[in-house]
Amino acid sequence: MEVSPEKQNINTLFSTTSYHIDFYQREYKWKGDEVARLIEDIFYHFGQSYEKHPDLDPNQGNVVDKFSWYYLNTYITNKTNNRIFVVDGQQRLTTLTLMLIALYRLCENETIDSPDLREWLKSKIAGVGIGGKKEFWMANSKREPLMQALFDGKSPKENLIEDGVTARHIIENYALIDKELTVRLPTKHIFETFVYYFLCNVVIINLEVAQTDVPMIFEVINDRGVRLQSYEILKGKLLGQIDKDEVDHYADIWDSSLCNLESNAEDEVDTFFRTFLRAKFADTRKKGQVFDGPYHRVIFEEPCDDELHLNHDAQAVKHFLKGPLSYYSSLFHKLRKLGVDPDSEIPECYFISQLNRMDGHLMLCLAACAVDDPDEDGKILAISRAFDRAYVMLQLNRAYDSNQLQELLYTLNPMLKNCPVEEIEQRINSQVLKDIQERRGTDTKSLLSYQQFRQVGYGDFNTRFMRYFLTRIELWIADNLNCQLHDTLYNYVCGTGKSNAYHVEHILSRNDESRSQFIVDGEFDEAMFENERNRFGGLLLLKGQDNISSGNELYIDKLRTYTGSAPYLAQTLVADFYKSNSAMVQLKQNTALEFLAASMFTREVLENRSTLLYKIATITWQIDDQS
């Protein structure tokens, strides 16, 4: 490998060369911390020399002779078809350009008023490139309108502000740079001295490498100590197989496919690729864990290469970019959006993602959908509904384990490939039932029997699940009464603090009134009391303060807490809730469910309430009623 180092200052760096941002390069991702650190470093070294020579006449000769130089680092380029591409270093070079623009704009300040330096700085920002075209030395057609707006001192238009990660960081960083330079360079003398220092004494090393060495260099270099993410390396490996005259087109496909994911979170693109590869190439958790590491290497090996053929096959790469990458990244983004929208047509995505903090449905949807799948929406609905059902049924059968749930997902992966949409839920339900049978050692034929449901409740589950189960019951009642919930789904399940938290209320308090129902052979049966009061039929959700105030009150006093803005499930115990409530009358007629007020909360009422919740659960999660 041949590497040709060349020492330059910024004056030389931006003089006659247009630097193009190679497809290997990442977006402009420097944030305020990196920019502030660069500014601090440069001004630290500048300040040491300026303190020694505060009255020095600011000109190039004096600054070069009297001031120390500052080594900025290296940047790597590759020359192809008479164009210079930046392989590594565009973060620094872009930031330097933003600093030059800020200095250029400062020249117009009445305090500064340096027309000669203004023209010099202008020539460092843009010039005449190949073919006589005027362009920014850091050349990129996508960024040019935004850079031109900053250069002209104009506020970027809304469409430029929203144009992806790069645009957002350029705008934010330019504002930071402009503010810092304005504060640090308050007088004409220090401003002019700094301009000479910045252009002449800040040194950067250029390493030029051959085209054949670019992929290897790209994979191992770090940008200011931050290792490249796997998808950035994968981008270079894939696009590096495509001819230069076509690569810009396919680089645009890559960027447009992933721009929304990049905007979501820093690691979202890697999460997408790992989910996609697991969905298509893993049928066990162990095989799925292969993609936890450097998947940008694994994707070129078996079994991935047997299907994708991305290893040294430009045509296959083009097909992958236009087909699977474009489709599945869009599908993944769609699922993410559904996961934060409680009012979508597929609320189960929100239930899974936001309320229960899981994402297993993402992998299953990617596994089930083919490229441009006409049944995409139907499959998302079926999978999300079945996944939510699986989670709840495993919990209620006391057969849930987070590790075993992961194994279940990988078992389902191959079962859902090419599966007709109308068979998806049946296949998932069958496998879940099989898991329940194995984990409980039973031959049950139903995902949930009443005999099983009546045995579980408070103490068998974590707080989030209990709140989730009771919230889904609450949501079903509200929907069937054509009423709005009194609070958001998120607060019901996940809310915290005095104003947002809901707690699980025991209807049977630890007092003599409640204990009197559990006297056996003249003695209080503590075990029976605890078992019965913990059943779901004896539980409610109440907002924090209501739950605390209710406490161990007598039941007749509790009923006052169960009125007004209390959740509907609590209100169904109160006689006044049924008066002149035509919606409740209609609900009872339509469902034949025994909603009953209770002036006393007896063991018989507890049993009726347990049966009621079980039947609502079978309707909510669409399972056979085995009561």
C-alpha cells in the first residue's frame, strides 16, 4: 500500500482543490461537544502565543514567525477520475469550512471591518473548480443550498433545516461556532491576528491512498477516537463494488432508505440491519447472536451470502439496495412509527413497544413480509396482535420467561416466512400453546382456561404487567361504552409520580370486615385470605393519591373513591354508575356480561368479578372461552 503524506495549512488546504465527499463517508455527525472541543483546542494554542505578543502587528509574516503552530490531525483522500474524494476527515474539513464562513461574516461587523481579510476568507470557502464552475471547496451538491444560505448570512429555509442529520448538525454547529467566535474575537486586533493564525499556523496532514486500499482503510480508521459503526463500514463495502459512474445513484438509494432511521437514534440503522439479518437468517437465538457483533462481515458469509450474494457481485449489490434494503428499512421505520402512536389502526404495536418495552414483533414482521408485500398491513396486524396475545397468555399461565420468549421468536421466524396472512395468528397461537404445555407440564387445549386464570393475580407478576392487564380491561370497557379513558394509556401502565402514577388497589382490605369472611372452624385462615384478595377479581387500578387514601378503609368508604374520575372498572362496583347509563345497559345486553354493583364485597362478588375479568380477557385477546 502506498501512502503519500503532505503537510498543509488551511490556507493551502482550501486553495485550488475541490474535495468531494466519497460514498464511503458518513454523514456530518459532529455535535456541539466535538465542535466546542476543536474550537477550545485551537484557541488554547492561539491564546498562549497571543498573551506573549499582545501588541504584535497582525500580518502573515509576524504571526508565522512569532506564533506556535497547531497540529489539527490528518485527513485521507483518494484521487479517482481527476476528482479528490475525502475518505476520512470530512467531519473536520466541514467544521473548518463552517469556521471560515463565520469568520467571513464577522468581517462585516462594524468593530472588525476588515475588507481585505474578508476577500481572503472568501477565497478559502469557495473558488473556481474544474471546468470553471464556482463551488465550495468542500463540494457536495446536496449541501450546497444550505452552505450558500449560511455564506450569504440568510436563515436556512424550512426544507433545508429538515433535510436529514447532516443539515441539522450543520445548522446547529454553525450557530455554536458563530457565537463562540463572536465572544472570543471582540476586537479588530485579536480578530485579524486569529485569522492569520487560523489560516497559516493550523496544520493538517493529507494522506493520499490508492483506490484499491480505500475499503481496508475505511474499515479501521477512527474519527477523533470514535469507531465507525457497522452500517457505515457496510456502506463502503457495498458501494465500493459499484463503478464510479453509477455509484452516486446507488449512494442516493442507500441514503434515502436509511435517512429516517438515522434521524430516530444514533444506533437505529445498526438495529435495523441486525433485526433484518436475524429475521431472514436465524432460527435459533444462538444463530441470532452472531449478528450482535460485526455484522458487516457476517453478511458476506454463509448463510447470508447464499441468498444475498453480496460478496464481489456488483449486480447483486444493486439488487439488494433497490429491493430488500429499500423495502425493509421502510417497513422497519413504519413499525417504529406505529410503536409510538396509541391511536393507530394497529394499537398492538404501541402496546408492545411503549407499554411493555419489547420489540420482538419487529423481527417477526420482517421475517413474514416479502419485498413489496401486498399483504404488509395485514401481516403487521396479525403478528402484532398475536405477539401481544402470546406475551399476555404466557404471563397468565405462569409460563413466561424473557429468555424463553426470545427462543420462541426464533422458532417462529422460519414458520412465518411465506406464510399466508390468514394463517399467521393460528401458527403463532399453536406454538405458544405448545410452549405453555411444555413449561407447565399440562395437556391444556386452550391458551387460557378459567381454572388457570382464577389462580393468579397480585404477587405472581411484576407491577407493569398487572397495570397493563388491568389497563387493557379498562380500555375494552371504555371502548364499548363509547367513552374516553380518564387518562392516557401510558400513564395507566407506566406513569410515575404523584400526578401520573397508578397503583394496584386491593378491594379487600386488611381489616376485620374483610377478615371476617375467611373464618374456618372458628379461626381466621390467613393463607386463604391472601390468595383470594390477590385474585384479579379483587384488584383495581387507582391513581396514586386515591389508592393511598383508600388504603385499609371499610368497603363502604372505599366505594366513595370508586366514583367520579376513577377508572370505569372501579365505577362498575358503584350502584350510581348504572343509573340512567344507557351505554352500560346496552353493553350488558350486547355481551351478556354480568356487570353488577356491590354494596358489600363478599367472596361471591369476588368470584363473579373474577369470571367477568376472565371473559373480558378472552374477548380482548380473542381466545376461546374455557370457563
